[in-house]
Amino acid sequence: MEPVMVPALRSVLAVSGQSCELSLDSERLAWRELRPRRDRSRRTGVCLTRVLQRARGLTDSLSRQLPSGGHSIPVSEIVSVGEAEIDETYHHSMKWEHMCKPHAFTVNYVQRVKNHRWRCKAVTFWCSDEVLCCHWLKALNDLLDHQTCRPKHLLIYINPYGGKKKGKQIYEKKVAPLFNLAGISTDVIVTEFANHARDDLYEVNLEKYDGIVCVGGDGMFSEVLHGLIGRVQKDKDIDHDNPEANLSPCAIRIGIIPAGSTDCVCFATVGINDPVTSALHIILGDSQPLDVCSVHRKKRFLKYTVSLLGYGFYGDVLKCSEKNRWLGPARYDLAGIKTFLSHHCYEGTVSFQAAKWAAGSPRDLTRCMSGCDICRQSSKQLDEHQKAQTLGSLQNEQEDWKTIKGKFMAVNAANMCCACPRSPKGLSPAAHLADGAADLIVVHKCSRLNFLRHLIRHTNKKDQFDFPFVEVHRVKTFQFTPKHFEDEDGDAESTDLRISGKKNFAQICTDHPSCGCNQVNSIWNCDGETLDQTAIEMRVHSQLVKLFARGVEDSKPKNKCSSRI
Ligand SMILES: CCCCCCCCCCCCC/C=C/[C@@H](O)[C@H](COP(=O)(O)O)NC(C)=O
Ligand SMILES: Nc1ncnc2c1ncn2[C@@H]1O[C@H](COP(=O)(O)OP(=O)(O)O)[C@@H](O)[C@H]1O
Ligand SMILES: [Ca+2]
């Protein structure tokens, strides 16, 4: 966004009874105390009238007298500005009665606290007269009006049953007051059944809104994602059943207020699953493009996924966890242990096309952070690659397919790192949010101990791919076909099993005594939803949607933050 040019303002005002020099330009609001810090002990009960009078006299000699210590906030991180509500007790204690009426304004702004958490902080500036106060209010509000990326009207879907069933409470207590403060109007829908939000998005007048917000977990986000992408394709007459179709990107942004069990999409795009932090990213109008993968079976669309598409271990964890939904988020821990102990492996074929143009690789040490260069570079290279393809200057892409045949503990495609509280670095720590590629992780059949070692590395700093039984590739598309699968007309999955029933089932188990199979096929975990089909193909669509997020910020302090200077 172009910075708006405003005449720089500089005045002496008071903050908490301390006279301060306040300055504003088109980028930042900054204030510094005028008196040295050692005076602070005598501050209680100070007559503010005197402070202001003295401060006025000091204005001319400011440049000489500035002590170190002060605050600076980017205008883009101011939540709202308004006339201050004068607290009567404070008013009297500060001997304001010397003046006929106090004039003050409050600036609400983003403050960074630990672990990528944001909070909304307020600071009140007391002015010597009404004209000065109005002047400042107008200047600040004019600047905020120029923050055109900020949403004014939002459509909110709340899943009252997600996670610990606190979605409604979280929204009402923590989020709605912030949206109010920022002057955002909302239409709120508390969902009444699964897919309520998805279906509603096909009908709703999207032009009324600057964003869609979901309150819930990854499953709820997935609903909104399907509703929005589906709606946009329908409006543009694009057939999503065609796996080759170039899908139309969605202009309207999606916000996630985390209130689910894993909250992986939120965690990986914001750095923390914290409702207040996410609400503030929405208010500031952040924008983070996100790749979306489509999953098809032949010419039939199945689902979209943005985080994990997993067969084997994560499919079985999901299947097992669904039976224990009443346990809330803990259902995944129980299911994880049970699935680990059952130690299944599954036979099949994985074929993939590498994302040759991608700037990074799954085992490098780069991480997708806010304003990621790898994402920028990769999407530029992808554009060039696609142009070259259209012009026919590239060799036949069909020759690029690579195939892995075998028995697998897990086949996972991670379109983003999939960080979540259970695994802070995620399934594929170097995966990128918007590079147009996904990381295909193939865990070959291995011993229980080795699989445990691989899993444990998701929770510590060691490389979970550094095992001879794990391979990882950055891909633009992949296909999976389970061994026990017959596909004549697209629907006869596992025909051999159905035809001869138990006999055949026993046959397969005795074929593979060592892998301990008691089931032939696993299922796919697609962002926390199960897929009915096992033979699938997946393709990445670069930057198909945008979120109200900015990627994970570098936690080292930088001058951009609202910080003491
Ligand atoms: C012995 C220690 C083992 C620790 C292994 C930790 C690996 C954790 C990797 C988690 C990757 C999560 C990817 C996100 C998936 C979500 O879409 C999905 C659904 O989340 P939701 O219930 O909708 O919030 N959650 C799960 C667990 O499948
Ligand atoms: N009102 C509702 N009743 C039942 N299920 C719902 C409702 N609203 C949404 N859902 C479904 O609940 C599932 C889980 O929601 P989610 O918010 O992701 O919670 P969790 O993270 O605990 O799985 C999603 O698949 C979503 O489609
Ligand atoms: Ca990606």
C-alpha cells in the first residue's frame, strides 16, 4: 500500500501524568517522555495542569532535551483511535479540576508479546485544549481511513462443537469486542450442522463482505475453504471435476479464529493458535496467499486440502479418533498411541512429478516466514515455467513422472509445514505456504522402534527425514494407488476383496505376516476429514486463496515492532 502523505505533527501532550513529545508522520506514531526517568518517583499526585503548562514552554527546546526511552508504533498497527473515556477517579486524583474539561484521546494498538502472541494495548494522550485533541484525532483517523486493506464488513461462521466446544464463547468474549473497537460490522452465523457454512457460501451475497471468518478448527476452515473455492468456480463456470482445470483464485480473504483441536492452518500461518492474535491480524487486514491442493479420483473431484493429506499412519489416527470425538482434542493422543501400537503398513504405488522450478527443497534449513523470499521466487519461476509450457518450449512433462512401489507406514503430502502445538516445527518444517508445491513424505515399512524415532523427531530439533526408510520430495502433483485395487471403470475399488470376502482377506494377511496387516487399505486424512477413496491424485494450485495472516514473524526484535526505542 502506498503511504499516505500527511503533514508531520508534533505536540507535547501527557501520558499517565508524564509530559511527552508525541509525533506522527504517515508511517509512525511515536512518543517520548520529556523528563528524565529519575523524576518518576515524584510523579504521583503531580498537577497535570502544571505539567502541560511546563510542557508547552518546553516545546521549542525539544530537540535538545529528548531523553532516551520512548515508544514507536507503525500506523499500520494501530487498531483504532477515539476520544478517551475520562475516568472520574483518575481525573480527581490528577487534580484535573483546575481545568474546565479534560481533553484526551486513546490509541489502541498491537503489542507483541511472547511466542508470536499479539495483544491490544491502549494509551491515552491528554491534551491542553480541545482544538489540539480534535486535531490529533482527525490526523490519526485520516491515516487509518487510508489503510484500505482493512476489512469493514465480515461474515462469521462459528462451529459451536469444534475443539473444546468453546467457539461461541471465544468469539463473544475475546473477538467480538475487538471487532467492535475497530469499527468492523459483522454478520454472525452459528452453524447448526456439518457443512452448514460450506453450503451457505454457495448462496450468500459475497459482494457485501470484505472477508469470511471461521471460528473452529481445521475441519471448520476446510468447510469454508470448500464453500468459497467451489462458489468462485461455479460463478466462473469452471468445472472442478476436471483435474487439469485452472482454478480461479478467490479474492475475498479468509480469517481463522482458532477454536479447534489441532488448529494447524492457524498455527502455521500466524505462529500461534490464539484467538486474540488472529482477531488482530484480521483487523489490520493482513494478507497471506496460500497454495491449495485439489484431490481427484480420475475425473471426479473429491476434496481440497491445504495442510496434510495423509495415508497410513495419519489416516488411521483420524479414523480411530473419530470414534472418540467426545474426548475433544485428547482424542488424537489416544488414537496416536493406538495407531502406533498397531503398527500397520500398506502396500501401493506412489507416482509424482517434482516441482522443478521450486526455489527451496524439503531438507534445506530455510523456513517459510512472513514475506518469504522462497515463496516469491518460486511463484515467479512457476509463472515462467507455465508460460514456457504454453509456448511449447518445454519437453513433454509426462516423462517427468517418478514412481515408488512398496510397503509404507505413511504417505503424506504437506502443503505447508503443518506446525501445531503437538509438533511446533511440523510435519515438513521447510514446506512453504505459497510456493506452488507440496512436500511428499514417504515413510517406508520399518520397525516399531524406528517409526517411533521418526515420530519423536517431529517434536524436537532433529531432522525427521534423516532415516534410510524416509524419503521426501517437493512435488507439484502425485498419485497413489493401493496394491489391492482394481480400477476398470473408476468405482470398483478393492474388487478382489469384495468378491471373495474373508477368504481373500486372510490370504493377504498371510502374504505379509511380517507387516502385521489386519487391514489391507488405510484411508486418507484430508485436513482432518476422511476420504472414501484410496486411489487418488493430488495437484497443487499456487496461491489459490488468501488468509488474514502474514506468515510467522521473525521473533527477533526489529524496528518495525511497536517497541520501546
Ligand atoms: C511420540 C510423539 C509423537 C508426536 C507426533 C507428532 C506429529 C504431529 C504432526 C501433526 C500434523 C498435523 C497436521 C494437521 C492435521 C489436521 O488437519 C487434523 C484435523 O485437525 P482438527 O481436528 O480439525 O483441528 N488433525 C489431525 C491430527 O489429523
Ligand atoms: N453445527 C455443527 N454440528 C456438527 N458438526 C459441525 C457443525 N459445524 C461444523 N461442523 C463440523 O465439525 C467438524 C469439526 O470441526 P472443527 O471446528 O474443525 O473442530 P475439531 O478441530 O475439534 O475437529 C468439521 O468437519 C465441521 O464440518
Ligand atoms: Ca506449498
